[in-house]
Amino acid sequence: MAMKKISAFRRSSVFTVEGFHNSTGTGWETDVNPRTKRKTEDLPNPKDGFLKKRLRANTLYASPVNRPKSKEKIRSRLLLKNGQYNILGKNIPHRRLRFFTDFWNTLIDLNYGIVLLLFVVSLISSWLLFAVAFYVIALVNGDLEEDAVMTDACFVNFENFASAFLYSIETMHTIGYGYRFINDQCAVAIVFMCASALVGCTLEAFIVGVVFAKFQMPAQRAQTLMFSTNAVIGTRDGKLCLLFRIGNMRKSLIIQLAVRAHLVHHRLTEEGELMPFHQHEIHCKLDSMSGNAFSLWPVTACHVITPDSPIYDLNKSSLGRSKFEIIVTLEGVVENTGSVLQARTSYIPQEIVWGHSFTRLLTFRKEKGEYVVDFNHFQTLEPVHGMLGYSARELDENNSMSAPEIIFSSKESQHHPRASTSPGLVKSLSAFHLPTLNREHEGDHVRFCFV
């Protein structure tokens, strides 16, 4: 039976749906890499009974595959590192009509070059339109003839089309040189002059409004917020945590600063429905605060890996071959303007470093009595010596059976201040065996554990 999977194609990383063949039989399918002509590893069946055939793409921690070695690796992601979305909408019904009905927001979303071009074209078009109208009125009324009577003329001192064009600009923008003027005996010319003045005022107000709204947008302020290029998995107070750093380059505060994170991965339901971009919320805190943290110095967002976490079964060996993306959103209010700010980034498994921590940035300068933040080391990581590669589930299961904390190895634990040792540590580690692949039901979702 043909089934569907989500994959990225081409270098534009636009996601599409394509079919592939699912082999018959029980257990996980065995696929052949078209480039290497070698079969991928078979995984044992996670559960006998209903829906035995499972897709390898649905697991959060996928099996290792023989990927072709290439100089350039294309990594598909939904959100780029700079916060821009990497999703392209195609075949939208009535797309132009939908955007035109929301013309204001469409205009706001355009870049400055296109907005400037639209304004220039609109102004020149309005000048030419009313210049043609004034020129036709003057031509029909005989104002352009040399022997024209001034009292019967609709426009005085009109000689050619250039005169009509200049009069259109002077009327629309209230320049008023006074050399060319309208006669109060011509009703048609008065109507067009009033229309020209109204169109001129409307265009100027529209231009000022759009420019002001674009300047008020906090998108540029978001560029001064920094995210660490890599996230790390380390320890905080004896707990395994996912950490990433956030920094504010300006002295102005971001009020009500809050961070949210979502893990996106493939999920297969019990009914066989493939959910390609299933979202799972990751609860993060800034230091020990859930929100309203100060942004005067760089802060570290922390996600404690608990049994409710979607990465509870993630260990060091399965991290490199996992398939998921963590989308981070930072929200707050700009202190100077009061506008709502949102900055975004994402982390894929290849950007998460196991067993590291962020280096210290804040130092105190005694000469001037001030604190200094060295952003030169904002991305610098420090290894946590002796940290083991076990998942949070493995650590919890092992701690419940033996030592209170099995996070650091006995060889390196004496060099780490947070490492805890016990007399039976080495014996416990030697007797500890990794569990096999299993599946657990938690709430309304299915978690596949690959450890």
C-alpha cells in the first residue's frame, strides 16, 4: 500500500508530499538508499498487534541510515536561523484577491524598495492623469489658441501640455506659484481641480501612514537580540536540561520578556495518519523565572527534561540521527516605543551539543565599578568533563535502582563540582544495560523510545 511521507526537495527546502513504497511483512520496513544501493538498518517491531507496519520517518529518534558522503549537506528546516520562515505557499485559490482585500497589511509587509516604487508610480500617475484632464479641458475650450479671450478661458496662461502638467503638480501639492490659475466661470475645471486636491491629500496621508507604520515595526529591533548558534544539553541542579542563550545588545529593556519553544517532528497516530509537523510545547524558563526577566545582560533559557518532555528518551548516541526541530520564540515589549516584539530562531539536532555549557560573559571591572558583558564569547561553549551520554529516562531508571545521581563518570566526577559519587557507582555503571526499543502511550500521543 502506498503511503505518504513528508520530505524536503531541492535546495530551496520547500516541503512537499511524495509517495514511497512500503514493503510487506511485519516489523519496520527495510528501505534501499537510491544513491548508495545499500539497505538501511532494520528496527525491531515496537508492538505486536494492530498496525505493525510502522514508518521509519515517524519516530522522533530515527534509526541510523547510510547517507551518501557529500561535501555539502542540505539540512531541511522550517525556520531559518535568522527567524525567517522557510515555507512557501503554492496554488492558493484567489491569492491576489485575498491579498488585495487586506491591502494595508500587504503594503506594510513589502520591503522599502517596492513601497517606494509604488509611491513614485502612484504620484506620477496621478499627476499625469489630472494633467491630461486639464489639457483636454483647455484644448476643447480653446484656451491654447493665441487669440483666446482671457475672460472666457477655463485656464489662464496655459500654453501646452507641460503647462497642464505643472498646474497639476502645483494644485495637488498646494505649491501655488500663481502664474497659472483657473477661471471661476468654468464649472468643469473647478470640479477637476477639487478632485486633484483631494487625491493629492489622500496620497500624502497614505504615504506618511505607511512609512510611519513601517518605522514602528519592531522587526529591526529584533535584529539586536541574539540567540546562541548552538543549544546544549547539560545539567542544572542535578537535572538534565536543554539550554540556549539569549542576549540583548542594546541598553534599552525588553519589558515582559518571555520565551516559548516548540518541538516539531513526525508522528504516526494509531489510525495510521501521518502528522508530518506535529508540535509539542517545551516549557522553558529564563534562569528561575517563567517570565518578565531582565534583559540587561545575557540570560540562559532552560528546559528541564522531565518525563513530560518530548526529549525524555533522547541520549547522546541518538541525538545525531534524530529528526526534529526546536522552534524558539522570544516575545516582549519594546521599552522606547511600546510595540510588541517577537524574535525567532530554531535548532536542529546537528546544532545541539551534548555535555557542554555556556562560558561566563559578565565580569566586574573594579577600576570603574561597572559590569562588562563580553559578547565576543557569546557563542563559546565549555565541555562538562565526565558527563555521561545517558538520556533522562535512563538516568531516572538507574537512579531509582542504585546511585542517587548517575550523571558524571567516576573518572571525571572529582573534577566537576556538581558531580555526585557513591561507592557503588562503578559497579552500577558496569551492570547498567540500555533498554530496548519500546513504545509508551502518554496522554493523546505515542512516544517511540530509541535508546
